[in-house]
Amino acid sequence: MLILANLVNEAALFAAGAGVRLVGMQQFELAKDKIMMGAERRSMVMSETEKRNTAYPRGRARDCRPSHAGA
């Protein structure tokens, strides 16, 4: 019951924030996502350098050949 109350409350907050008088499915979807996945974190935007450093393993490549243990 508390989960439903929390969902309705979050949807109402989204509607009020958007200046909408009635709560609709869009607000309920946003509220569901917020409850299930947590609040949106906009500060987690990565710079191009961070993206590049994350994408390339800086010379520590792994050997991806299958091992033949026991052979």
C-alpha cells in the first residue's frame, strides 16, 4: 500500500513541477521510473576524455583466446 501511495505522490510532484493540473499516465511513468531506478542524476555526464579513457583499457588488454584447461 505504501508503494502505491509513494507512486501517486511522485506522480503528483511531477505534474505540479510541469504546471499540469491533472496527473496523467506520463507522470505515473516518470514516477515509476524514479521509484524503481532512483532519481535522475544529471551530474553524471561524462566528458569526451572520460569517455575515451573508459572505452580503451590503457594497454592492459586481456587475452581472449579460449583456454584449454585439462588438455
